Amino acid sequence: MKKKDTRPRVAKTAAAEGGEVALHKLLEAMLSLRTAGELHAFLEDLCTPAELEAIADRWRVVPLLIEQVPYRDIHDRTGVSVTTIGRIARCLGHGAGGYRIAAARVLGGPDSSSH
């Protein structure tokens, strides 16, 4: 039998709202940075080296997926797991559109406005 969650629903909602506020403030902070160097310094302070490496690896997979390179070849070239490659591919196809916007602007990828 599953144990009933007795925590107040209001507390969960307040925590979720607090997280949304914190995320919004983080986005504002990132948008305030003016150069790649400033953003790099901010990300080095914000993330662990492993987190930065994981983020960079995910971005490295995007152009390969856009070029329709097979997952196994992407894995062989980058060392990124096939599971992670699949997740990135799902985001490219059905996500919020962030990868496609950035790819269109930075890599010359397909315009995200059609999604």
C-alpha cells in the first residue's frame, strides 16, 4: 500500500512558485551578461566542471543530429551516451524550441519559427 503524502499542498505550490521565481531571476542574470567571456565566467561560477562538460557535450550533439548523423556515429565521435543523444533528439523534435533557436542563430540551422 502506498503511503499517503501528508505534506500540505500549499507548501508544495509555494515551493514550486519559489523555484519559478528563482529560475526567472537566473534567466535575468544570464541575459544581463554582455560578452561570451562574462557568460563563461558566470557559468564557471554556477556549474561544476562536470556540469559544464555535460552541457557542452549536449550542445556538441545538436549539429550532428541536425545533419542526421546516426546516433551510434554521434556516440563514437563524441562519447555522449545514446540515451542522452536520444533525449536531445526528442527535444529538437518536440521540445520547447531552444536548441533549434540557438542552432538557427549560431550554426545556421533550420529556423525555429516553423515549429
